Amino acid sequence: MSAATASTSTGAPPAPGDIAARARRFTIYEWGTQRVDPLEIVRGKGVYLYGSDGREYLDLNSLSMSMNIGHGDERVVRAVADQMTELACASPFMATPARADVGEMLAAVTPAGLTKAFFTNGGTDANEAAVRTARLVTGRRKILTRRRSYHGGSLGSLAASGDPRRWPVESGVTDVVRIPDPYAYRRALPGEDDAAFLARHLAELEEIVELEGPHTIAALLVEPITGSNGIIVPPDGWLAGLRALCDRYGILLVFDEVMSGFGRTGRWFACDHEGVAPDIMTVAKGITSGYVPLGACLLSDDVATAIDDLPFGSGLTYNAHVAALAAARAHLEIYRSDGLIENSATVGAHLLAGLRALAARHPSVGDVRGRGLFTVLELVHDPVTKVELFPLVGPTSPVADQVRAALVDAGVLASMRGPFLFANPPLIITTAQVDGALTALDAALTIADTATSAAGAAPPPHSTLPHPAPWRTR
Ligand code: PLP
């Protein structure tokens, strides 16, 4: 393990805690309150991140489920540096070699029929472009989205999400209608098998479409496997069912593969597991692993042809950024040359089996789900009531904080959100490294177990939301 490389402007190494203190003092952190205690991270290599004190951490969540190829890959660093030396920036109205190359390479790996890419700065703006395009092409307004979904953090994409993070902004954006999720763990009736659950679920969706008025619905926008809202793996046939429903009513099918794309699930894209192609697909994260931010909204031939003579209505100054596209070109080569999609499938199967073995030992684990290296444990107070051990909405639980702290102490950075404990490592991870993470999870889950009915603990308080407070108190 190498020493920390951070230094102050005087060249002296920072005092412990100085980076975090200044980051907190002078910058704002995402989503939650500003009562944060961020880790000081100064270096990354492979599946590991390194703290300012030199400690090594296994990045079990791939940062924000985005660092697919692993940290510090020199091939990407060189590709970006070479591009920036040659041409550091270009206008989004120009043609550049990187733009032409990545457009062509994406058409080769994405589902059949998706042939044109609109490059964005990330997943949020890719989804906004998808929604605008669907409305433009169909002349309809409504967008159907899943109750449990996240499509981005801007006004439009957040309001289109089912995620509770939308609550402060949704009234500003209209014409979003939510559909139920293919969430068999919580929505299947007692004794109902996958096929019966799927048939009932699809009939419910059809009823929503009919009662909303198919002629008013532009698109159905879904994550094929919902990500930050619980890695909900649908029953086989769900995507085909959606495709058929959309085709019956002339609705565009949009897949948000921002999190599930680029090998995360053991195939290039999650929809490849069913061989179902959407009309529009959005990607980001794994397209560059965030080495340089990039997203894309990919259009089918039909949709692309339809906008040939319509004003497209989407564009940002830094779209199609050449540095990001150079990182993407290097990524698309690395996925193939290093067999990362295959590694995600095989090591992912090992991870899922290990998580299932943990579930058998720990009463706090209600469900284990996943595909490839896209996996989650859902923690419950009781296996019969399925009450969430740590509610998705409401104050954080001290026991959840202890679980998180135990993992950090063991050198594992895992993401926890409400009842979901995620395990989504970089696609380069080995089975031995997975085994190390499973050992840390095993120990941390014994803490979660103390809050379950099996340990005689009371159910957690029902989600209690803070009342709006005046923004400034004197
Ligand atoms: N869509 C999905 C499924 C996501 O998980 C995310 C981010 O986590 C987004 C969209 C937004 O992407 P970005 O944060 O790159 O704007």
C-alpha cells in the first residue's frame, strides 16, 4: 500500500481530518443534510481506494455504481491525455474523430436497431433528452415510469423518478404517471408463482394505459433492473411484455440503462438478458466509468428518422466532449480486450451464491437479488411481515450507522440506502476479493441481526418525515 499523496498548497501533507474539514466548510454535499462525515480519499487503483492515512478500502459499490473498469487504468488516462493534447475541446456542432468512433462503436454493441447516439454529460440529461424526444416524435405528453425508479437529479428527470427524492420538485413537472413494479418479493400474492405474478402485473399495466388514454402517452420509461431503489430483478418475460404493450398502443419504450449498462449485469445491457430492444435507450456511468463524465441517449432508426426534419430541442455547451469520448473509446476497447462482461457474469454468480449463503445465516436478510455484479441484500425486521429493517424514508437508524461503520472498519466501502445493502464492485473483481467482502458483510450483518424480531427487537418506527422547517431560524 502506498502512502497518501495529498498535500497542501505549501507542499506539506495535510493534517488528518483537514481535507474533510475544508471540504465540509467550503462545499455542499449531495442529497442529504450537510451533517456529513466524508472519508478522505486520495488515490484509487483497481478495486481499491486509498484514504489520506494510507488505508486501503475495497470499493464494493464502484463509487456510485459507476466505476466499471476499476480505478487508475493507465490506458484510459493516456487516451484522455492524448486527446487533450491533440484537441482538448470542440463545439457540439463539430465532427470529431472521437465522436464518429464512439457513435459507431455504440451502434455495434447496443441492442439491434439503436443506431444513433446523442452525447450528453451524464445520465440525467440523457433521460431528459429521451423524454423530450419521445414527446416530440409522438406529439403526446404523458410519460409512464416505475414507482421505484431513479432517472436523475435535475428538475425533469427527478420528477420523472419514483424515488422519494423527487418530492421537493415534482409539482413543477406534469404528465408523469407511475406504474407498479415487478417486485415479486413484496408484490406477489401468497403462493403466486413468477408466471402468474407477471401475467397479473402486465394486466394491471394495461389497465393503467387504457384508463390514462393511450393517445396521451408518449413513452414508458423504465430501468430494466431498477438500481438505487433496490436492484429489483423482474421475472423473465417482463421486458417482452412491456415491448408488446407499447407496440399495441403506439407508445415508445425507453430503457434507462444508466446504471445497469456496460456489463454491470453480466451482459452488455440488462435488456440483453431477454433480447428485447427499446426505441430509445439512455446510458452513462459505465460508458467511461466516470473517468470523464459522459452520457448518451441512443435512438432507434425509426425515432432517428422521425427527427431528421424536426428541431431536436436538446443541447448543452459541453455535449459530445472529446475528452469524455476518448475515455469512452478506450472503455469500449477494454470491455472486450479484458473480458469484463464475462467476468461480471462469472464472478457475479459467485457473489450471488455467497450472498445467498449469508441470507441463510442472518435473520436480517429478507431477500437477495442480483444479476452479474449488480446485487443487493434487502434487510427486514421480520421475514414474515417483511417490515423494512431500516426504512427507505425517514431518519437514519443508529443500527444502520453501526453496520456501515463496521464495514468501513473492515476496509469495505458498501452503499446502504434504507433497507438495501448493495454489493456492486468493479467488473475486474476476482473471486478471492469477493470472498474478502463476504467475510466483512458476514460480520456486519450480525449487527443488523440484533435489530430483528429474531433478537426480540421491536419493529422500527414507521417512517416519520421531518416537518418542513423555516429555512433560517433566528
Ligand atoms: N438513471 C439511473 C438508473 C441512475 O441510476 C442514475 C444515477 O444514479 C441516473 C439516471 C442519473 O445519472 P447521472 O447521475 O449520471 O446524471
